[in-house]
Amino acid sequence: MKIEKFFFEPHGDYRGQLVAIENEKSIPFDIKRVYYMYDTKGGISRGHHAHRNLKQVLVCVAGSCRLLLDDGKEREDIVLNRPFEGVYVDNCMWRIMYDFTPGTVLLVLASELYEPEDYIYDYAEFLKYVGAEPHPEAEV
Ligand code: T46
């Protein structure tokens, strides 16, 4: 599975860094919603679901965490720790975010408004939805 990343140019000077993310220019969808998670407790993992339609870009603007992506056939596990880098999470991807270091802020740019019906929380249902064979590993 190929992980798609976007580079957001930091505008740095003697004061520090500033990153601007512009609609349609920086990422391949209209940004309809922005949310972020912070104060994630040690040992906690988040996500454990997929989306039917939602596309997102994740940017770890402070600290570090890991992201596991699973398309039903393959898995990739990457570290997010660069505030100038966005990772694309397409629809129909199982995602788990974990290993948050203290002070981590994970920013998410989303293609749709919040729609609870868009979530798939059951891993077996996700595999069925994407037409994949049951995965050899259990969900982590
Ligand atoms: C995703 C990963 C990366 C809202 O009220 N509005 C929102 O826009 C969102 C995203 C969440 N919420 C509420 C729903 C729950 O009561 O905030 C609470 C925590 O959300 P959730 O348990 O879904 O958080 P995560 O970290 O498991 O998943 C989130 C997104 O929901 C999801 O779309 O892809 O981050």
C-alpha cells in the first residue's frame, strides 16, 4: 500500500515557523471540517474504524504518534511527527492512532461534515464492505 503524503512549506524566520494549508491548493479536496485531538492519555489508541466516504489529511502539529492504515489487504504503520507533513487517509481505510507522546496535537482536515452514519466500527464488516478476504491478523 502506498502512503500519500503532502508537504506544507514552512515559512520560517528568526521568530519560528508558520505553515499555511489552503483549500484546493494544498490537498486534493475541499476542507469542510477541521478537528484536532490533544491531551491523549498514555497507552490509549484511537480510531479503530473506517469511513465509507470521508477523506482526510492528518497532520501531527506537535509531538508524535503512530498511524496504522489498513485497506483490507495490506497494512502500513507510520510515525507522524512532522508539523509540515500531511498524511492522506482515503475512504475505506481502517485507521488506528496510537503511541501518542505527551503534548501531541493531531490535526485533521476532513472532506465532509461530521456524519456518524459514515463510520464502520466492525472490522469484519469493513472487510466485507471493501470486498477483502478475512485478514490473517486480528484487528490490533
Ligand atoms: C477519524 C480519526 C482520525 C464530533 O462531535 N465531531 C467530530 O467532527 C468528530 C471527529 C468527533 N466528534 C465527537 C464524537 C465522539 O463523541 O468526538 C468524540 C470523539 O470522536 P471519536 O471517538 O470518533 O474519535 P477518534 O479519535 O476515534 O476518531 C477521529 C474521527 O472521529 C475519525 O473520523 O478518522 O479521528
